[in-house]
Amino acid sequence: MSRRSWSTSSLSLLLLLCGCGYVFVGGVVALPPGAETIAVPVFGNRTAEPGIETDFTNSLAFEFNRSGVLKVVAPPADLVLSGSIDGLHLEAVAYNREVIAVARRVRLRVSAKLTSGPTGAVLWEDAGILDNEVFPVSEDPLVTEGNRRQAIRRIAERIAFQIHNRALEGF
């Protein structure tokens, strides 16, 4: 096959694929009829980590405000996104020569549920959302604590992004 006929064939295939309805998704989300608002009550906290529920709830509200798909309001709302932080686990992942931890991993498990505000019908639910982040350990306990909190905030942001997308993709 000559170079010119190969180029022509490739271009033809590309045009054919573009003409067959192949499109990039992500721009338009189909919601239940009439859904314009969402309430995001404070997530439950089933861990010993104080304040973690605020990080998650704020991150979720930020994601929905950022996307503009739904307006975040206080209940009552067309949709309600509720959930809980079900688990937090810390483990050392790297050690120095003196067998002292120099890096730890924080793992979080979250549950989320999207329901219809008026009926309470479950539209989407996931009880096993997992994420983790490694953070450095310092000789200064305050620095280590700050690193751990920062890692938890990063996980909250990623999980909020994931919940936002997964909750809306089912429609």
C-alpha cells in the first residue's frame, strides 16, 4: 500500500468515525425532570478524626457549585446528596535506616447516596468509595499533623470530584 493511499484510508476512517455519532462526553448531563437544586447535608463521621466531615461536605458543595449543573441549597431541594466517612486508617509506608517512619499513608472509606428530595427515592448509592494519600513524616509532630490534615483534604477533594461525576452520570 502506497503512502498516499494509506493516508487517504486513514483520513477516510477518521471521517467515518466522526460521522457515526462518536462524540466526547462530559459536557451535558441529563438529570431527572425538573431537578435544578441539590442539598448537601453535613456528612456523618464514623471515624475518630474531628472535623473531617466538614472537609468532605465543603468539597462536595464546591464541586457542585463549580460545575453549575445544580444549584446547592439548604433542604428542601430537588435532590439530596448524603453520606458518611466510614473509615480512616493510617499506616507507615517508608522507613529510614533507624526504622523510623518517614512516610505514612492515610486511607479513607466513604459512603454516598443521592436521593430525590420530594420522594426520598434512591437515585444513586455507593458504600465503598476509597482513596488514599501518602504524606511525609517530620521530626516535628506539628509538621507531621499538618501534613496528615493536608493529605485528608486532598482525598476529600478527589472523592468529592468522583462522587459529583458518578452521581450525575447515571442519568
